[in-house]
Amino acid sequence: MVRAEQTALAVVGVMTVLTALILTLIVRDRVWQRRAEQKLHDAEDRLQFALFAGGLGLWELWCDTGRLEVIDRAVAALGYRRGQWRDTVRAVLRRIHRDDRQILRRSWRQMRDGETSRCHDDIRLRAADGRWIWYRVDGRIAERRADGTPVRMIGVLHDISTEKGREESLAYEATHDPLLGLLNRKVFDAACAAPCGPGAPAGMIVFDIDHFKAVNDTYGHAVGDEVLKTVAGRVRSALRAEESGQLFRIGGEEFVLLLPGQGTVAVAAVAERLRQAVGGTPMLAGGHTLRVTASFGVCGSDRIAGGVIRDLFGFADEALYCAKENGRDQVQCHGAPGPREAAGAASRPLPAEPAAGC
């Protein structure tokens, strides 16, 4: 009996020890689990902060369902509340600039078909206030089925609006006059290589400000710059929307207007409209009231044998010289009958039919 009791006590002792050991292991495992979970949470926080600080946002696409999740911070950076942002491919694509949607679709399709392992595209996303913000989309296939069909894509969004802004600013500075914002001589020289003739009609107006050197000499270059800005503004205002895209400043006070698809008569009418806009009323510059006029030379591809735009410039420039010689503040066309007729035609607005000076 005593031995049985001793055996029972021994068993109870062993069970107690085992139970304590198991409980200790469970508690330790739970502690380790909590520590692991905390480390994972801390790592996620650090990752989120690193992504946020670097202008990055995570995205995840489930190919079967079309669910496209974008991290909350990226959504908030665009100015949206979470309730305003739907996590579907269709909804997100609607917020992407229409010119960029096909780029992204093509990259996703190439990843899906195994043509490439990742995407790397620049797109524009519409912010809540209507602005377009540039993002770089990097992504890859994260999970495939056994047959190779993609299940899930993952990637990051990188805000590159500052970088794109610098690129656009540099591109603008390389192609535009810094004072007036017009296309510059470099762009004009490139345009001069284009063909013109029966199959590609075009007209050109070359004009400059009369006695501009006297303005600079009398009032100073600051006033001269104001005159240039006023003249450019008046010309822009006088141009119709379809005429305004090819206005160049090619020298100090010399300008060119290229009008694709137009003949000499139509271009001469535009030139007369510009002449009246520039000199029709006095202008105020540097506290001085000045009457500033301009002279215009015109040539259309219908007046020359087939060639290139540079040929138009040569003939239009000759016509401008004739306008200067004939008294300034007038329109002169290449191939005009003569100085007397041209001078008479320049004193009145050009009609829809050829005037004597054209």
C-alpha cells in the first residue's frame, strides 16, 4: 500500500513537472510569438516610413479578380479619402491619364504573358484637386500558378513629379525664348527642313519692329524689352487658335509666323491683321507712350517651286526688306507687281482676294 502511494505520488510529481514544463514552453512560445509579431509590426512601420519618405507607395494586383490595392498613404498623397478610392483596376485606370493607360496595360500584359519580368513605366495620376501628378510604376509578378498563369502582381509607386517638372522646364527652356516665351531659333531651324509645295502647302510671315534700335538707344533696353513683350502679346491676341502654334522669335526684334496649309493670299490677310494689332494703338512702356509699328514680309508655297520651309523664309525675308524700303508699317508679299502698287495695297486692309502688294 505504501509502495502504491509512493508510486502515485511519483507519477503526480512527474505530471506536475511535465505540466509546468509544457506551460513554460507555451508561455515562452507566446512571448516569442508576441516578440516576433512586434518585430514584424516594427519592420512594417519602418518599411512604410521608408516608402513614405522616399515618395513610394505599395500596390498589389490580384489578376483573377481585378482587385488593385494601393497603400493608404499613396491614396492620401493624391488628396483622396479612402472611401473615395475604389480598389479595382477599372476604377484606378480611370484616374490615370488616357495617354498613359495603354502603356500600363501593355506592361501588365507583357508580364502576364512572360515577355518581361517587370514593369517600369511613367504615368500621370489625377489628384483630388484635378492636377496630374507623375508617378513611376515599378512592379513584378509575385505569384503564379503551376501552369505559369499569374495570380498576383506587386510593386511600388514613386512620385516623380519634381523630376518631371525639371525635365519639362529644361525642355521648355531649350525650345522657347526666355523673354517672350515664343518658340526659339533652334526650333525654327529644325522646322525649316520640312518640305513645302503643292503636296504640303504652307505660308510664312517674317516681321520685325520698325526703328527698334532707336527705342533702345533713346529709352534703354528695359523699355525695349517692354516693347517686345507688348508686341508679342498683341500678336498672340490677334492670332486665332489654329494660327498661334508656330510663332517664333528668331532674333532681337525679328519674328516668324509659319502657317501650314495656307496660301499667299490667306497668309497676307493674317499679316495685315497683325500689322494693325501691333501699330493700331500707342503702347505704354517704362512710363513712356510710344507708337510702335512693324513691317511684314509674306511668302506662300504657291508662289515658289517645290522646296523646303527654309526657301519660304528666304523669299519672305526679301519681301520684308522691300516693306522696309517702301516706308515700313506695311505688308509686302513675295512676287508683288512693284513698289508703287505694294505701297498702295499696304495702306488698306487686305481683302480675301489678292491685293496689289501680293
